[in-house]
Amino acid sequence: MFSLKIKKQEVLDLINKEKFFVFICEGCNEVSFIRDEILSFVKSLPKENILYFEVVDYLCNPDFVNLYLKTFDKKIKVADSILVFSCGIGVSTIAKSINKKVYTGCDTFYITGYKGVNVPYNGKFDCALCGECYLNYTANICPITSCSKSLLNGPCGGAKNGKCEVDKEKDCGWEKIFERLKQFGKLGEIKERVFIRNYGK
Amino acid sequence: MNFVKFILKQNKEIYELLKSKENIGIIFCKKCYEEYTSIISYKCIEIIKDVSKKNIKCLSLNFLCNDYYNKEKILSFAKDIETICVASCGIGVQVVSDIIEKEVITLTDSIQPKKSFSAERILHGISINNDTFCAGCEECWLNLTGGICPITECSKSLLNGPCGGAKNGKCEVDKEKDCGWEKIFNILKQKEYPVDKKINLRNFYAQKFSDLAAKIKNNIYHRIETFYGGIHPQEKKDLAENLKIERFAVEPQIVKIFLSQHTGKPAISVVKIGDKVYVGSKIASSDGFISANIHSSVSGKVLDIKEEIHPIIQKYLPAIVIENDGENKIDPKVSSKTNWQELQKDELLSIILDKGIVGLGGAVFPTHVKLAPPKPVDTLIINGCECEPYINVDNRIMIEYAKELFEGIEILKKILSVKNVIIAVENNKQEAINILNQFKKDNIEIVSLKTKYPQGAEKILIKKTLGREVPYGGLPFDVGVVVQNVSTVYAIYNAVVLGIPLIERVMTVSGDEEFVKNYGNFLIKIGTPLELIVKQCFNEDIQVLKLSGFMMGVEVKSFNTYTVKAINSILAVKKRLGYEKFNSCIKCGRCVDVCPMELEPLEFVFSYQTNNFSELEKLGIKKCIECSCCEYICSSKIPIVEMIKSLKQRLCLV
């Protein structure tokens, strides 16, 4: 799932050169909560450069994008370019559907949790769709996503006090796996198994 | 379709896993992001049973990764089962393991939707019928590359140009895939993008874990704070927020007062054609227990009793037509009573019955019925949440008539003989909260609630303020609570103290700026022609006119109708695009995420389409409060509420 951050400086550099029509996507607003921030930012931009702005949702769906482009056809015609505040997908979808320059006003960030569903309650867990599930052997904690280095054969040894050496705020995934295996009384099993990840799957 | 894919592990592996296990139960996730079918899960379970040659119990759930929602179901299923197996993507497995605090066995592998993407986590938005992806790389390159993402479109995620390995425009990693950089080159040329900037080095570490954790926490805070689900539509209250309540500028020539102004049986007319009536004269009397009296809002002559289109019900219903003589002569029976404290409980109730007071929050349930609950009541909640966008009625009444409001509360306290009174206000109405605090008396608590739609729904309000849960199919008095809207309390004050029946009410006339020329909070007489208000307040090119709220209100097609007691706002808003064409559900799970009653709206859509009504009752369709959250958030733009309403109707027939 995504969260957005406004590219303030880049938009301010860009804005004086052309006249823009602005799309603001609020489809995921229950997840990333940035719509109001974007709205106040857009309203603070110079009026002569922002001709119109529209708050719409689900710019990632090409059917809806075509509908929006058709509906706001007259307003879009007078603008030189389109500025889009949405995740990367929304921007790409619009860029593919219209023969006008399209710019983005946001950086897209990743939030743990599944691709759209139920982020709210389980930020703890993630799945990388690696194609080969290791959870049966690692006490149901995924080594691919919970270890910064996605190691499969044990901890790297760089962890200090249970915290990862890549990011000091993150718990070491393998230490969690170790503790949980101990809890289930299955420490012996992990020793015998060697994983080789199949990247071609 | 089929974005999130997980496939069963090979038969041999499943056999090995389940070989030595007994008493097996499988929790199956019904998958997300795919066309709705219920067959897949059964197929899988058949295979597993076949392979392991064992008797297996099964539980199929929607959105297994939503731990809040599925926790109890999983726990009760796992109670008497030794070995729990899970068939879902990696998240589902980890969630189940976390909930039951035991080791679980996964029977599936999760696989990428498309091969030969370099980025490890290829993510997508809600829509999956396109092949555009975003990797959430934390630094957007699209401004430099003409809207085509080099991270996901190039197999090697190169940022500074093609690798040179492409042949005839096809990637060297996968011969079926187009070279991303060739596409970028073409689009830059075609759309004449300025190519004056260099691509920087990619920062692989822009988002620290602590930032991520903060974002997740922020999400959780927003989503389960106060109650599960709910949405945050744009408030747009600012237009009419600071405008005082005024009388509507134009006096109607003719008013048409519908006989069904309330929930329950329509009232019976007590006037004849040609009768002279005054402001506040009773023109129709209640018929039966759940019904209410109706009074004239103008003085003049009764011209006719004929059928007109009811604005809310949208059907032809009888209405009393009165010609306004413009004198506004008040009926001699209307007299003020400043000494109401001396009256008995029953006398007060009969005044409320006589003056035709109904709940003005939107349900228009006769108040005298609500104030005589069959069970003992210990708490009175005054609902001043007003969570609907645009509307400012309760807000303005709390600011301007706080003193009257408290007197109204005293009357209610006497009728219900309760001690505890809670006034619930959303925290976006700070001015109202401050003023209420000034007038506050003992035993009255003012609760400021977080702004979130639908905070003002009765059952949610009770749960939030008192922690009591209204049982399935029950009413608030089952848990000892009566909820009254702020406007209703003000109307009760007017009826009891000033003796004025419910003949006019405050309405917010507002909308999106381009459609409104004359906005505000107006005191409008019941029976005023809608056309008059539309002409006076809105521009000619309005797209959608909504009565009684943006989320829960009714869209009116014809303006040839007249105001009723239920209408608390008249809004000219932009049309929400995309709802005309029917799109199929892609199981994104948003509706489950936002439903405040913790239902699964997508199941209702499914049974509407397949005409299968057997499961509806079990899914709790009666619990649905029709708050429109699911419809608002729906990524396929399905008119879910409309479907639920028709399902409810059909259920009654079956």
C-alpha cells in the first residue's frame, strides 16, 4: 500500500513555466490521509498557473481516467500540461491516456501490508510474493520481509541488542524467528534445512 | 484479473506436511483482487482432502489479513482443533499465527502476478485491469521520464537509459516484454518534454523504518480510533459555517404540506377545502400510535388536497394546498407557557404529541413515542455530531440557541426522569463546544468526539460514549438510552415553552461554490416549494441536488416538490462520476474496511447479482444503517446502498 509525500520544491520550480490542470486523487484517502494537505498546497499555488483542479478518485483505473478526461475535456484543452497528485500508477495511467505532458506532484512511499487490503491493523506483516513460502520452517515469521537483507539461512550477525544494523529502529527478523522457534520447541529443525531461493519461479 | 495469487504447494509437499497430523482444520482466504467466485476455495479443499486422505474441517474467510475483523471467527474455529493449516498469501498465514499464538502450517506459495519485474515488491493501486505498476520507490521519476516508470517498466530498473541489450524493441530478459527505455524515449519525443535535467542517483534508503512505523501507526490511529471503519469525506462546511440562522427571504405564495411528514402512518386531514387556517393551526391529526400531527405554516385558505411528488419517498402522496395571504396571523391557540416546570410528565408528553414534534435528525420518528420507552432509561444522549459534510444546522443552533437548548434538555430530563445527560459534539465544532461549556449545568456532560463519518449514527454514538452495544435488531432503549438530535430538542423547547408547533425548521442551503449564489442557514417553512429555494439560491447549471445530506440524502430529479420536516439541507453538489456504468467487483476489500457495522458489503453485491438470498440474514443485512460508506469508497463504483435497499425490500417479500 502507498502513502504520498508532496514534492514541494519540484512543483514550485515547475509551476511558473506552464498552465496546469490539476488532478487530485482521493481514492486511497482512507489509507494515506494526505488529501487535505494536497488541497491546501494546491490552493496556495499561483492562480494564473493552476487553471482548474478536480478531486477525483481511483486514477489507477483506466476506465475512470477516460471518463474523467472526457468530462473535463473543455477545461483540460486550455491547459498546457496536467499535474497529478496521486501515486505512480495514477500518473502513468493518465500519461498513457492523453497526448499532453503529464507531471507528478508526489513521491510515492511504501507502507507495509497488502496491496490495498487491510493495512490498518497489521502493519507488522508483509509478503513479498517470492513464490516459495518459508513460513512452515521459520515459525510463521517471514525471513524475506522481516530481515532487512532477506537472508534465508540465519542472522547476519550484525544485529545489536535485537536491533537490525541496517535500521536501528527495526527488530532483527532472525532473532524473532529464533525466539519463536524456541517457544515452539523446534530449534533443532532449522539447523538441518538449507534454503536456496529460486529466483526464477 | 487475479492479482494476489497464491497457489497450492505440490501434492507431495502437502502430503509430507499433513502426514503425521491429526485433527486438521484449514482456514482458507477467499482471495482478494479477483472476480468474485465461491468455487475456488471448494476446489482447493477437495484437492487437499484428496492428497492427505484425511477428514478436514474448513473455514473460508474474506480478507484473512484483516486481523481486527476476523479475530473472533479464527479463535472460535481454532478452539478444538489441533493442527491449523492456512491457505492464503504470506500475510494471512502470519496473521493467523499471531492471533492463535501457535504454529500454523501454510499450504500455499504466493507468486508474483507478472514475471520479469525487477523490483521486489511490485505494488499496484486498486484497479487491476491495467498493467501499470508502482514500486513505491520513495522518489518519483515520472516527471523526467514522461510518465513511464523506469523502475517497473525496465527489467533492470535502470535510471540513466537503456542497457543496450534490447532487440527490436523487446527486452533481453524477457522477449515478450517491451523495452521500457525505448517507450520512454518515444514518449519524450512525441510529447516534447523538456529534457534538461539529469536523473539523480537513486536513494534506496529514503524511508527509514521509524518513518514507516509512524505511518502505519498513524493509519491505525485514524482507522480504529473511535469506531471500526468510517470515512473522512471532504467536510466543506466552511461555506455556511459562520452564517447566522435567518428567515428565508422569500415568502411562498402557496405551500403544500404532505400528510406523511414522519415515519409511520400518514396523518389524517382535519380541514376542508375553503377553510381558513392560521399559522400553527392543526390541519391533520395523527392516525395511530406511530404518527404525528401536522400544522399549517402560513395563514390563508385551504385550496385543495391533492397528490404531489414527495421529496424523500419520491412517490405521489396527498398534500394539503394552502394559499398564503401573507398576513402570518398566528392561531389563537398558540400561547407560551413559561411555567412548564409545574406541569406533569404526561402533560408535557401530550404537548409534544399535540405540537407534532418528530425527530429532526433525518429519521423523522415521532418524538412522543421515543420519549415513552417501554423499558427503564438511565441516560439521555443529545446528538450534536452532525458528521455529514456541508450541513451546519445543529452547529448553528448550538451556537445561537444554547440557552434554549439547555432548557429543552431540562424538559426531556423531566419526561424521561433520567439523571445523566451527554451532549456529543464532533471536535470540528470548537465554537459550539465552547459555548455549550459556558452554559453547562451539573449532570450534563459535553463529549467531544473525533470527526469521522458516520459518528452521528445512533448505535455508534451509544457505543462510543457509553460503551454499550445495541443488540442485533434492537433499539437504543434496550440498553437504557434515548438519543435525541439537537434540532429536535430545540423544537421541543419551542413547542413546550413558546407553544409553537413544528411548522418550520432550519436548513442549510449550500453546495459546491460554482453552483451556489445564495447560501446560508435558513429558517424555512414546511411546505415551501423547492423550486422557489432553487431559484433563489442556486445557479441554473446545477448538476445534482441532494436533500437531507450529501452521504445519506436523496437525489431529486424534479424540483416540483415541497419541503417536509425531514429535510435538513438542500445541497447542489458535483456529480460523482462513474456510477452509471456497472463495473464488476474486484474484491479490493475497501468496503469491509470502512463498514462501521462490521459487515461485508461485497457479499450483498454478490447475492444481488446472483439472486441468492439464502445467506443474507446470516450476513446481517438488517444491521446495515445505509450510511453509504461502502458506496463512497467503492473502487468499482458500484451503487451498493441501492442494492442493499432493494435486497431488504425483497427479503420482506420472501
